[in-house]
Amino acid sequence: MRQIDHFISGEAGSAGTGRTHKIWNPSTGEIQAEVSLGDAALLDRAIANAKKVQPEWAATNPQRRARVMFKFKQLLEDNMQELAELLASEHGKVVDDAKGDVQRGLEVIEYACGIPQAMKGEYSNSAGPGIDVYSMRQPLGIGAGITPFNFPAMIPMWMFGMAIAAGNAFILKPSERDPSVPVRLAELFLEAGAPEGLLQVVHGDKEMVDAILDHPDISAVSFVGSSDIAHYVYNRGVAAGKRVQAMGGAKNHGIVMPDADLDQVVNDLAGAAFGSAGERCMALPVVVPVGEDTAERLKAKLIPAINALRVGVSNDPEAHYGPVVTPEHKARVEQWIDTAEAEGGEIVIDGRGFSLQGHEKGFFVGPTLIDHVTPEMESYKEEIFGPVLQIVRAKDFEDALRLPSDHQYGNGVAIFTRNGHAAREFAHRVNAGMVGINVPIPVPVAYHSFGGWKRSGFGDADQYGMEGLKFWTKAKKVTQRWPDGGGDGSNAFLIPTMG
Ligand code: NAD
């Protein structure tokens, strides 16, 4: 049995709780490895390493720090195929999609190559008589990231790319379901010239997460995962005096206006609802056609498109999507389809009980289309996180706008239309963090920032871009004067003003 160990400076082997977690190959349904689960003592050792190395790293000039990022980016490109295959074998997404997972993280590293520019402070000359004011951003010290299974390359890089470039040391606690790629990233980072102890990986479950949240030497925690855990992490981390950003679950809606190009919409929806077996926080699992005529026309086009999808093992180059991550997750997705049916949804295409010939033990769920879903249904309110598309019919634009705005989640949302006015109104008024206009998965590029609203995001800082930089640094504001010795005669007992 392949063992996946922690990546802690100076340590080989799997010291920790002695507990392990099994790693599936979702395509075959076999256990392929096990990962050691860590505890507070293991975290202490990692923190001790980080403390040794971080001050010198923070003092290294930003251009030199950026050079490590440049080299790391090169290594990611050189190892893209290997990383993608490893990722796909544990997650289940198809290899080309796994390359996208690595690539979108790489793009944050690319942004972090510009850290000398991003960290330049502000300066006001002569803010008062002989007084200048300037600001600088300084690293926090040791940051930690707790990441979900669904993007095991991209999300860790969202976090450690920005945190480390800014001068912090970083402890990554990846998902225990697909931990190999995060370890491989840490190995490549070392190869890129980072000092030992700067980026370490500790595996674990709730025990390790709690140890991170309570540790006095960790200044900031970035979390991405499901909403209940995000909320818990946020509360516990903040109570311990840390800076916390915690991204949660999602239920993204795609609004289809009567004037939309339906062929384009169907093509976009198929990818956005079923790609990566729907296990994306920016998937589009709810489509909202506006008007009965739009609904009927859309449904007629969706049915053949969905029936034509090819479900396959993760290294099938023709497959549109692969298995879901674990047998428990397959059972959960199928239960949600049962619930939707019991609640009165019309199961138009049923993916339950799907079996792939030759891979009968794999965790496959067939593509599923459910019509006549209403906002009162539990299967609408909650995240399914599987290859399931729900149709919620809206009578008009206002009705359609209300649905994502009133939903408990507010991650992404999209509108499909040819009408610029409707699109603009929608973008301004909808209560969600990321909006696509004829773009089904509006994940902002690396030089903007990523973050949802409501129960999709706790805390006030988004991931990566300038928001990410702000999260991983603190601003110091300096007010200086260099008197010439004569004194300026001001009354030092009164608060200085510019009045
Ligand atoms: P998850 O919440 O089960 O796990 C996320 C992390 O929390 C993992 O590292 C896990 O080890 C840890 N964890 C699990 N249970 C815990 C507990 N009881 N106490 C403390 N820590 C615990 O999420 P997942 O299933 O790995 O990922 C899928 C979820 O993540 C979906 O809800 C998806 O929408 C969400 N997600 C959100 C975003 C976003 O940016 N908003 C991005 C990707 C995924």
C-alpha cells in the first residue's frame, strides 16, 4: 500500500496520530494508498521549522522571492502531465480538466512573480508642514491553508502563492481525500529554491484543523470547503485572535433570458453543470429559464445534449467527466436525486444506478436533469455537488433575479442574454459575489480576486489578487518629520489637524 506522508522539513516517515485515511481510485473503486493523519504535536514541529526560516525569508528582497516563484512556475509547466495524472487518479476528474486545475493555480503563481510591484507602498509627500506619510505592507509571519478535495492543486496555490511571495511561511492542510498533489507541489517548491520549512504540508482531519485554529503562532488561516465547516473554522479562528477567510459551498444559478442564444447556452451549461462531475464550487447546477416558452425550448435542446455526454474513467481522453470522489459521495448525490423526486421534481434524465462497463465498481453518477424544481424544495436549497442540473422556471426577469439573490449561497451566478440593459441590471442588482454575463463559470483571473457572498464566504477578504495580498500582509503607516532644529511653534497638547 502506497503511503502518503506529511511534508515537514527534516522529517521523513509518517509520525502523527497513527491514524490513517484511505485514498480511493474513484475510477476503479479500489483503495490505492493511505495518508497519515497528523496531530497537534506534529503541527508544533512544523511551526518550529517555519519560525526558524520565516524572518530571513521576509527580509529577503521581494525580487529574490519572486525568482523562486518564476522557477516554481517553470517546474509546474515541466511537470504538468505528471501532476494532472496524479490529481485525476485520486480526484476522478478527467486528465485535461486536472491540467486546468494546475493551470489556474499556476496563474496565481504567475501573478505572485510580480510581488515587488504589488507590495509597493503608498507615499504622500508634505501631508503637513515638513511631514510625509507612507505605508508599507509587511508579512504576518506564519499562515495556514485548509483546502477542499475538489481543486487539490489550484486552491492550495491560491493561498500559498500569495502568502509566501509576501514573505510568510505557510502550513498547508490539504483534503485528506486527495493529498498527493499538494505534497508534490511542496516538493517542487523546494526544488524551485525555497528554503526548507517555508512551505510544509500536514495531513489530517478535524483534529489537525482544530490544532491549526488554536495554535498561537499561526496568524492567519485561509479555508475553502463546505459552508458549515467554513463557518465553524471562521468562528474558532477569529475567537483565537486570527485573521480568517473561509469560503463555503455554492448553488450557482444560470439565468436564461428569452433572447439568449440557446445553442450556446446548452453547450455552456453542459460543461458548467456536468464538468468535473459537478464537483466545482463554480459549477452551474441550477438553470432558470425566463418564461414558459424559453423553458420548453431550452429543455428540448438540453435533453439530447445531456444524453450525448460521455462518462468515463479519468484517463479516458474522450470522456466529458469522470467519477465522483468517494462511494459515500456517490450515495449522497443519489440520495439528493431521490429527495428531489419525492419533493415533486420531474426526473427527466436519471443518473442513479449508473454503471460503467468494465468499471462497475467506480463511483460514477450518470448525468441527471430535473425539471419543475421550486425554491421550497430541500434539493434546491442545498448543494448537491454532483452531475445534476435542476431547472427552476421563472415567470419574468424580476422573478429570475430574486432566485439567486434570496438563496442562502451567493458564490457565482450567470445570465445569458443578448440584451445589454438586462445584463447590466442583473450584474448590479444580484446578491452574489461573482457574476458571468454569457460566461457560465465566472472565476476571476489571477489579477482580480475570487470570493462569494452570504454562506459562500465568511470574512471580508477574497482569495488571490490584491485582496489576497492584503489578507496575507498587514499595513504599517508611518508619519515622519525631520525638523531642522528650530521647532515649528505648534501646540503639542492639541491633536494635530490639517484645519
Ligand atoms: P469539506 O468541508 O468536507 O472539507 C474541507 C476541509 O475541511 C478539508 O481539508 C477537511 O479535512 C476539513 N474538514 C472536514 N471536516 C471537518 C470538521 N468537522 N472540522 C474541521 N475541519 C474539517 O469540503 P470538501 O468536501 O472537501 O469540498 C467541497 C466543498 O467545498 C463544497 O461545499 C464546495 O462548494 C466547497 N468549495 C468552495 C469553494 C469556494 O471558493 N467557495 C471552492 C471549492 C470548493
